[in-house]
Amino acid sequence: LLLFIMLKSINIYESISEYEAGYDNRTKKSLNVIREKNSKKRMFDAHVKSGFITFTAEEAGSTIGLAKLSTYQLLEYTTDNVFKPSPVWKKMDVNTVITLVNAGDMVHFRGMLSGNNTYDNYTQFTMTGKIAAKGNCNALWNYNNLNAPLKVYCGYYMFSGCTSLTTAPELPATTLASYCYRYMFSGCTSLTQAPELPATTLASECYYYMFSGCTSLTTAPVLPVTTLAWGCYNGMFQGCTSLTQAPELPATTLTYYCYSSMFYGCTSLTIAPELPATTLAGMCYEGMFSGCISLTITPELPATTLAEQCYWYMFKGCTSLVQAPELPATTLADWCYYEMFYGCTSLTQAPELPATTLASNCYHSMFFNCTGLTTAPSILPATTLAQSCYYYMFYGCTSLTQEPELPATTLSEYCYCCMFQGCTSLTQAPELPATTLAESCYIGMFSGCSNLKYIKCLATDISATNCTKGWVNSVSPTGTFVKVEGVEWETGNSGIPTGWEVEEEYVPYVTFIAEEAGSTIGLANLSSYQTLQYKTSSSDWTSMSETTNITLDNIGDKVYVRGI
């Protein structure tokens, strides 16, 4: 009541533009209320929610211009005092350069965006000197209605490369549009604090590389969203080398590449945020902490069912990481662990990997060049392998002394290709029980294992193309090779290492003896789980199939059959 006694009048305006047009009718003892059209919301005139943003020079001679102007964008500026009568707004274009002569000088901007921008039709500011921004950024897209919905690509590249920008404008929108803040502040190397991001409804790639290359950024905003959008946080803080603390990430259901490269190259980050999600999506964590060379603590990764490329090079190059998270997943996906710990040189022990059903390239290069790794998982329990599943898995692990057990009996193309290549501390190979090899299955498997002195390979069919090509190149000049009795191997880099002793292991078999000349043996049916081989006095061990027909010409002729 007392407030209204002191006032001469109350002025109500339907929009900010009406408020500005009616300035001359106001007095210092007026209560001025702006009522947005189609809204019950009223805003008190406190010079806070005006329809413009302000750039203030923190260094004399600072300048502002435009590198690019969207065909849908109207931009206006004024250096007048916007809280005095009738400030003169001038149109801004790419030829306009505004010089703020003195530190503390200000220029105000407002705008209207009439359509959706595109990847090659957008607005981008340029700046020199040192400049702080203040105000609601929505005023650049609809100064007449600060609550208007955002448009696609509205802030795309808007301040990218503005190394002079020290403070970002406010971004109060709660519902975002696709690509709206994509690359918005990328390369703003003077920005130390990100604006608050209160949005609760995200859109595709909305924060994509938003602060990438902001090398002075020390504090990240709160990210409260639990429902993500396609690529929403992709690369958001990539290369923020001063960032020491990551925001909480509470989402439990992920989307395609939602966190991909989010903290890539954040070299000051020491602790990763918790990642509670149990439902993953393709590429969801791809490269998320890659290059975080100070990272020592990883999040738990509780998911048991993986998605394609979900952990792709997630911790690649995290050279301070000494302990890997547990990996309980039992259902894998193509390329799921590809390069996950590549180059983690301080990692000494690999986590157990319990999956028994594999996928193409699932463990490809997982511990590549982990030069401090001494212990592999105790067993890789799968008995049926997938294409390239263990390709390069321990390549260059020069400290590895304990090999995993490899019980697989059904191989696939390139399944063990180069798996232990360059493991110079490995002295004994895991036993290889598979009897029938697959194309290129062991190619390069132990190449460069210069201290390897023992291999036991129970293969009886080594006819597959390139199955052992170069597999023992540059191993120890002396050692022991155990093979199945009667199986012929070549000597050299693609067979039994030159100079090694050979031991033969007896493999049990069943003997069939003809009691009648011309007797035959064949298969009416062969289980998909059954491998059979036969040998006669005139042939080596040969695989049997349903088309095999063995004739024993004379009484007393023998055929030997064995299998798994």
C-alpha cells in the first residue's frame, strides 16, 4: 500500500518495444510493468530483463564486428544510454566495426531471427581487445519476446573464435532447438566461466562442441537433464585444458553419441563424473575422456548389455590412469571396447572380461600400447570367436608377463590377429586348443615377442589362408613348440620358429578296421557343434563332412577318426 502512495502513475506495456516507444510518458515515480503478449507474466522494470544484451570494453580500443550475418538475422546496435529517452538503434552488417574507445564503454545489441539458420547460413561476431557480455542472449533472436522458442542453429558459431570475450551472455532457455548452441563459444580462450544452462528439454546436437577449445574455462555449468538427445553433449568441453571438475551427469538412458568426446583433451581433469546409465546407445561414450592425461579416477560402468562402439577410445591416452573400471558386460556389440584404454601407460592390470558371446572387433586394440600393463584378464572365456574380436588387443604391451587363458575352439577370420605383437616381456604363449584354424586367425599373433620361448598349438588343420602368417616373427631364437602328433608344419616366421625344439602331443583317436574289402565310412549327419577329422595310412589328418566317403579297399585297412 505504501508503495503505491509514493507513485504518481502505473504504466502497463504489451511488449518491450512499446515500453521503449513510450519512454517519454514515464517518470522516476512511475511503476513500469511490461506484459508480454499471450502471457500472464509481468516483469518489473529493473533494467534487468530488457530486450538487448550489452558488451562492455574491459580494455580501451576493443572492437566488435561481424564475420558473417545470417540472411534471416536482423541485428541492431546502439551506444546510447538505453535507459534514457529514445536511444537510436542502428542496423548492423558485416561491414560495421564498433570501436569502444575507453575501458567501460558499452554497446547494446538486439535482434530478430525470422527463420531457421543452417550450417552455412549463420551469424558470427568478431572481437578484439577484451570484452564482457551481459544480458539475455535471446534478445538477439527476438528482442520483443524473450521467451519465444529458439530456432534451429540460432546460436551456431555465434561467438566462435572470439578470444577477446571474457564473460558470456545468459542462456536462460529451458527448451532447446536442434544445433542451437553448436560451436557457440568454441575457441573463446579468455572465457573462464560458462553461463548457466538450465534447459531441461534438449535437442539434437544442441551443445555440440559448444565450449571446445575454451582453454581458460575452469568451471562447467550444472547439466540437470535426465533425458538426453542425439549428440547433445558431443565435444562440449573438448580441449578445455583448464577444466578441473566435470559436471554431474545423472542420465540413466543414453542416446546416440550423446557424450562422445565430451571431455576430450581436458588435460587438467582428475576425476570423471559418475555415469549411472545401464541402457547404452551407439557411440555414447566414444572418446569421452580421451587425452585426459591427469585423470586418475574413472566412473563405474555398470551396463551389462553394450551398444555398438559404446566405449570407443573412451580413456585413450589417459596416461595417469592406474586402475581400470570393472567391466561386467556379458552381451557385447561390434567395436564396443575398441581402443578403450589405448596408450594408458600407467595401467598395470586389465579388468576381468566375462563375456562369452563376442561381436565383431569387440576387443580390437583395447589395451594397445599400455606399456605398464603386466597382467591380462585371467581368462577370455569365449569358446566361439567373432571376426577380429581380439585384433591388436595387447599390441605393444611391453611389460605383459601374464597371458590370459584362451579356451576357444571355434575361430573366426582375424580373431587373434596381432593380439600380442610387440609384447617383449611375454615368455609363454597361452595354450591354443582349436583344431581347425580360420583365415588369418593367428596372423602376427606373437610377432615381436622377443622373449617368447614356449608355444603349444593343438591345431590339426592349418590349411586356412594366411592362418599363421608371420605369427612368430622375431620371437626368441630358442624355445619349445608343442604340436599334435603327425601334423606337418613349415619352419620359419609363419610356422614353427627356426631353432626351436619340437615336441609332439598324442591325440586320442578311434580306429576303424575293415573286415570286408571295399567297406566304406561316411556321415549321415554332422552336428554343428562337432568337429571330426580322419587319417589313413596314405593321408594326413583331414576334416570330415557329410560329403566325406572313405573307402577301405582291403580287409585290414584302417582309418583313424578323432574329434571335438
